[in-house]
Amino acid sequence: MRAAVYTAAGDVDVIRIEHRPDPEPGPRQVRVRVRASALNRADLLQRRGRYAAPPGWPQDIPGLEYAGEVEALGADVARWGVGDQVMGLVGGGGQAERVVVHEDEAMPVPHGLTLTDAAAIPEAFLTGYDALLTRGQLRAGERVLIHAVASGVGTAAAQIAHRLGATVLGTSRSAAKLARAREYGLDLGIDTSSAGFRDAVREPVDLILDVLGGGAFAVNLAVLGPHGRLVMLGFLTGSRADADLDVVLRKRLTIVGTVMRTRSLPERALLAQEFAERMLPLFIAREEEPAALRPVVGLVLPMTELAAAHRAMEASETFGKVVLVWS
């Protein structure tokens, strides 16, 4: 099989397309012929040598999600048959032509969606769902602030929160991206290209989904209302913060950290099955259905142009997900 490979830690010139042996499925595993895989910031960090794949996953083949067809079955597989279209999360190796996964962590591709669109679902929507509902306990009528709302996770979380009846606030350094995000459930866009978000949040929020980290930590605490929840997903502005923690006690705040990549198989499988039951039926391939959830694909490139995809994401030129396809 062909695979995107990092030959070392460094700039995009370390990316190569190489031939590797096909992986073989073990008991209750399926081998998927990958047609498309999305790019995530974790892939950029891994390329720079700052985010190694968890044990058991390829250390030099990036890719946290995939969409394709089941190609081969290991012993005792009961949920899938050869030819079934599936998608899902992996700890690494998603940007290869073939990947082996446990049958319980794969999800069916929603009817009517292309595999390119399906590749934009797993990381963004599972992360958004888990952060909003499982970690953030979002309820109808609440106000949620989503940082980097034009990102893959941001556009997914905005759609889910809007459908649940929340008021959605979101930040971006691009007014144009904020305007586009309104199509996906954003109620109030906050342009942070020239100023912070503190003054724009005129009423306290109940929940914040944060990918910014240390640089936004103190202001996040300030704009949360009593019993507010801060769910931390990343550290784009650094992992260290200077903040007065007295506000955490006074407001009875909850601060939760979460990450997908290092979760155990039982955790991944449970989340995949819950999401498949509750959310996948909402992905309807009809533009006239206002309640439908939609994968947001901003850029599609062949896997052979993975370096260009990295450059586009690093320059924040993209809206929604960047998807790589094998041809």
C-alpha cells in the first residue's frame, strides 16, 4: 500500500509517499481500504516531533481519521461485511491506503454522503459531541462560546449546539469566516483579529469550548457565568496560563480537559456507538433540510499534495476540514 510518511521531525519537506506492507486484521478487526482522510492540527504537531502517536499505532504514518470500504475481515467479525462503507478515528495511520481497526470503533457512512464528506466527520463531530454533551453537559437555552469556530471542530460543534437549542457564540480572526459560520449555527461572531473577545461577550456564557489554551485562560474564566464549564481541547496560544483562580471558587466553575487520540479502545468504541445512534441519523444529504448536520469540507487535495495541505492549515487559510483523497 501507499502511505504518507514523516521521514523525520521538521518542516513539510519531511513528508513522503512511500510503499508499506498491507496490515492484516486480527480477531474482531477489519481492514479498511481508505479513500479519504482529513488533516488535523495533531498531524502538524506530530510532523514537528511534538505529538507522538500512542503505542500500537504507526509512529511515522499520520492521520487520525479515515473513510473507505471494508476490504478484509479478521476472525469473529460480526458487525461488518466486505464492501461496507465505514469511517472512524484511529491513533495514527489514517493517511495510508489501508488501515486496520477494531470492528466496534468503526461507524457506518451516512447514506447519501460521499467518502470525501465522510472523512470530515469523525474527529470534528466526535470531538464536538463529546465536548458539548459528555464533558460540557450542554442544555437547551444555554449560551456556549466556541473558540476557532471556523475550524473543523468549531463548525461541527456549532451545528450540534444549535440543534440542541443553545445560543452559539464563536471567535475567529477572520470576519469572512465568521460570516460563513452563520450558515452552521453561529448566532454571534466575535472578530479577534484586532482585539480580544472579553468586551464582545456582554452576557456570561454557560460553556466554553477552548482550543486556545493559556493565552485565553483568564478571560475564559472571566466570561463564564456561575456554574460555568470550560472544556479545554487544545493550546494554540500555549499551555501555560497566568490567572487568578479565586474566580473558579466564587463562580463554582468546572474545568475539564479532554483529548481523543490517547483514549483506550473501550472508550473509543463506546463514544463511536453512542454517536452513531444519536447523531448519524441527522446527517441528511438534502440541502433543503435545515435540521441536518453537515460535514464542512473547505479544501480537498490528493494525498500526494499533503505538504500543500499542511501549509494551508498552518497559515489558517482553510474553513472547516481539509480532506486528502487517494486516487
